[in-house]
Amino acid sequence: MKDYALIVVDMLYDFIDGSLACQGAEEAVTATVAHIGKHHDNPILFICDHHPANHSSFAAQGGPWPPHCVQGTRGAQIHDALIPFVDEDLCFYKGENPEQEQYSGFEGKNSAGQSLAEVLQLMEIEKVLVCGIATEYCVRNTSEDLLKAGFKVSVLKECLAYVDGDGHKKALEEMASEGIRLI
Ligand code: VGL
Ligand code: ZN
């Protein structure tokens, strides 16, 4: 049994240098690669926002966001620095249904149709470290769902990027008060 799994949330180009570029994104990728370099034996799972071009969260459909992470575009791709660590079976795609917003990686599925929780249980993982983008949205929702499902959850606070600095701080405070460890 492995000690823990690392869950990398939405380190995708649109959240790094694209239409929804977040604050601190390049630094978060660099810090994540450094973390992996020190702890390379643990499984790494990737959450990927993966929208159809007509997704309901996009402004043209009345949603809050510019088009982002559209399937088949560069903006939907994981940052090149993380590609050496990607195992396609451990990539979970969310936001594929045009009608549904999905901030939580917990609702994602891998290409075999398995959920994050299912795969973590198969690997007998009880503890997860979460990093990624954006703190206030996908990182928070994914971490909270993992906690509710009974996993021990820690967030790597140097490996996060965010839409808004105050929103990031507030989200971390609230997550800590719920029982998510910040390390
Ligand atoms: C996200 C905005 C839009 C996220 C996804 O995963 O944090 N944020 N879509
Ligand atoms: Zn999205």
C-alpha cells in the first residue's frame, strides 16, 4: 500500500497562460514538479476540466466564464512540465456535459469510466495531497468532497493558483476550519 496519492487539479494551459490564467500558476506548477521530485514513488492523479465548445459555464451561454479548457485545444492540455508524470488511466475529466458545471474532481471520470473515489479505493489510498488551480473552485470542491468521502486531505499551499487573492485566503481558512490540513 502506498502512503498517499497526489491529486493535481486543473494544471491546464487555459488556467496558466490562457483565457482563465490564474495568479501564481507558473510558480504552482514549478513547486508541484519540485514536490514530485522529492516524493516520486507515490501515485499521481490528474483532474482535468474538459468542456465541449458550447458549455453552459461559458459567457455565450450565460455562464460566468470565458471559454476555457475546450476539448481538443491547447488550453485543455496539462502543462508540459508535468507530462512525464501523467498516466492516462489516472486522468479524470470533468465538465464534459454541456449542461452541468462541475468544479469537483470527484465528479470526473477516467477514460475507463472509473471515478476518482473508485480508483483511490482500488489503490487502497486513504490519504491524499491536493494541489492545483483554482484554490477557490476546483481545489476547494475536490478537497471537500474527498474529506466527506472519508479520505484524510492535505492541501499543498505552495502549489496553488487562484482567481482572486482574497478569495484564495478565505477559501483556505474555511477549508482548514473544516478539517483539511494545509501543508
Ligand atoms: C474551474 C473555473 C471554471 C476550476 C473550472 O476547476 O477551478 N474554475 N471552470
Ligand atoms: Zn471549467
